Amino acid sequence: MKQNGLTFHSPFAFWIGTLAIVAGVLAHIPMFVCASHMGYRMVGMPMDAAMLAGMALIPLGLVLAAYGLMPRLGRLRAHGGGHAPLQFEVADGIPLNRRHWSLVLVLVVALTIDVMKPATLGFVMPGMTSEYSLSKQNAGFLALVALTGTTVGSVAWGMIADRYGRRATILLSALMFIGTAICGAMPSFGWNLAMCFLMGASAGGLLPITFTLMAEMIPAAHRGWLLVALGGIGNSAGYLVAAGAASLLEPSYSWRVLWLLGLPTGAVIILLSRLLPESPRFLASNGLHAEARAVLARFAGSIRDAGAGPAASGAPAAAGSGIGELLRGGYAPLTIGMSVAGVAWGLANFGFLLWLPMNLRAMGMDAATATSVLARAAFLALPGTLLVIWLYHRWSSIMTLVAFIALSAASLLAFFLLGWMGIASTTALAIATCALLVSASGVIATLIPYASEIYPVHLRATGSGVIAASSKLGGIVGAGLGVVGLFADVSLSALVIAVPMLAAAVLLARKGIDTRGRRLEDIQRLVTVDAAQRASAG
């Protein structure tokens, strides 16, 4: 049976697996309800037979759903050869239509749900710490485990998406998301750690795949600004939904209900799946030209085969794939530059900025002023997203990314100088803080969109996943450096992060390619030709 472009093994197995996962989660609800008279405190409660059966149903359902979703690429490739590559100029040249906007809406919902889960962590921590009587170190370990899960998930799901398709991967990730909702019914902290890792792994997968699918479906003239807008809107909406759920539900149903929301929110993605097509570029790169043409016809009308000549550039057949390919040819400096920038951003966001309120007070700013400065800087970051979108769309994609990386490094160097010289100027500290928050938001708003544009189709999801993982890896490293006390020294920590940021900015400025308004196939050709010319010149 074909589902939006691909033939799957068994839709029946997928839906049976989905029902098994939902049933497994629902099997945990009775014990949650039984704990209502205790304020939903379930710590120390033994798992009953229904919960144990539910825990067995969830992995079984995932296996069944995965079997049902995985496309029969091998069989289709055997019948898919003999066709000329497709022309994508028509699809890239049309204006945005109803199909595009429907896809954008679904991907915004998916990214909102994806961001909601890590954002929820901050709201469950106080209640969880109290119920399990956790020390600050153990509570921080939960966040570290969740970050590790998102790091692993970003890479793993990216590789799966490049092998089995974007749509199947999004759906499987959403099902895993549903299954890990049982984190809200776990009676012990150890089970919460395990479930939090898996929840992070499922959430980490949605981020790079949504950007990959949008990059491959949106016309070239609108691709850049919509990718940046997707990140900005999805991140803001995710935090707002998490905060709203905590405000409305946590007082009555405890912190646990915030994790149990994984069931309805994940189900939303499954229910919207009919609006998710498979990427025609992925289909074409696997020899499935008829299927790719059918998807393109829904979005852009009739698509002709490629003719002869250099302009006839359909999606090239996949060569090698995997993480190793990201470090070869013209993609090597781009991968290194973006990865270093991602790690440095993670260090700044999850380390330096986390300690900044305390450090501002240590540098002479009173508590009320420090809080006010951080609030105003965060407020400025919101309209700053509009500036990022305009620059990425109107000026240059690569130079917008480089400019915000450089501005972040300059802001950190300002903190280094202020701390090293012992300057306690409230005005100077406020300017440096505002510049860092605005520039850091600009970095993450452009980093993954650029990655989703620059890599070839057979590496796009993997590359986007690696770059997304690098920002989380920076958070993991930042947590470790925080334990050893690096961020207590504002000058040293600022310098440690600023140096690799500057190096990444220089490397990307030299090797990066402007993707603005260009077809993905043309971008791939530019990277390949540029690398070949540099090699021959050397």
C-alpha cells in the first residue's frame, strides 16, 4: 500500500503497533489515578500487573509499527531504474500554495511538540526533586541524561531518515514519543532516568527531520526564510505550550501529568500524518521516479523528466552515506565549522548563560538589576528573530550565520575583558548581556536551517542531525565543566567559548556557500565543484 509516495510493508502492522503502544501507556493510568488521594505521589509504589503488561506492549508495538512503516526500497529500486532524473526547476519556481502551507503547519506543530518536551523538564524538576527527595546533583543528572538522549537521537534518527525516508522516521519518532509518556507514572527515580533518556532520544529525532523535509519540499525562493521562521516559531510555541500546560495542569495533577501529555501530543502528529508527504528528492535519489513524480504533481503540477545538458539536474543517485561522508570533500570544512559552532553555542547557552545571573552579581550588579537586564535581553531576542529571517532571506544565508557566530564571540570577549580588567560597569555588562542573548538566538536560528540546505539528499538528514546533536553535546560538556567550576570564572569561561566560536566563523566565512534562492541540486554542485577546484589548485 502506498502512503504519500512510498510503499510500506504493512499499514495493518503499523496501526496494530500504534494501538499496542497507546494501550501500553493507558495501562499506567489506573495507578496514577489511584494516587490522586496522595497528591499523585507515586514514589515507592509497586508496579502492578497492568503496568508491567503495558511496559511489555510498548516495545512490541514499536517493533510492529517499525515493520509496518519501513518502505520496501529494495523491491521498488528493482523496478525504478531506467528513468531519467527528474527536473525540479518547476517545483522550485512555483509560488507557495495550499499544499505547501498545510505542510508548514504540520511541521510547525511537530517542532512545537518536539521543543515542548525538553522545555517541560524545567517545570517538572521542582516537583520531582521534592517527591524523590533528590539532591541538586541528582536532579541535575536528570537533565544531563535527557540532553544525552537528544544528542544520540538527533544522529540516529537522521541516519534512519536518510535510509528509510523522512515521513516514516517522523512517524516512528512520534510513536516512541507516545511510548515514553509512561515516564509520568514511574514510581522510582531510576525508571524516570531511563524513560527520560528515551524521551530525549525520540524528541531529538523530530528536530532535524522536520527541517530536512521542509528544505526538500519548499520552493527555493521561499525555503530559507521559512526554515528560519520554522525554528523561531516552533521554539517559541514549544516553550509557551510547556509553560501553559504547567500553569493549568500541574497544580491539580502534579508534575507527572506533564510527562503523560506525551500521549495526546504524539497522537496529534500521527493524526496529521496524511498531510505529510515523503520527500520527492529522497524518492528520486532511490530510483523511485514514478513515486517522486506523483508527490511533485500534488504540489507543483506536472513534472517533466530531465533532458540533456548541465541544466538537467535531478536528484543524484545516492552514493556513500553515513557520518564519515560528512567529513569528505567540500563538506568536511562545512561540517567541522558548523559542529564547532554548535558545540560552542551549547557551551554558551547551557553553561555560560546558566551561570550568568550569579556571575553578574559577583561582578557588582545587584540582583534586581541583573534580573531586569536578562529579562530585557530575552525580550529583545524575540524581534531579533525577525531580523535573522530578513537577513537570511535578503542578504546571505552563510554570512548571516557567520555574523551571528562572530557577534556571539565578540560578546563573550567583552565579558572576558570586563572580568579580566575588573570593570564593574552596569551599562557595559548590560550591553554585553543583550548582545550575547540576541546573537546566540541568531546562531541557533540559522545553524540547523543552513545544515538542512547545504548537504546532498542522501546525507541531508544525517548532516542536520549531527549539527543539531553538536549543540546538545555542548550542553553535556557544559554541564561537566560547570561541575568542575569553569563557569564560576566569567573571564576564563568566556574566553574558552569565544576562541572556538571565532575559529568556526572564520572557517565558515572562507568555505561556506550562499544557499539563498538556489536549488538544492545547484548547492550540491557548487560544493562539489568548489572542492574539486581547490584540490586541483593545491
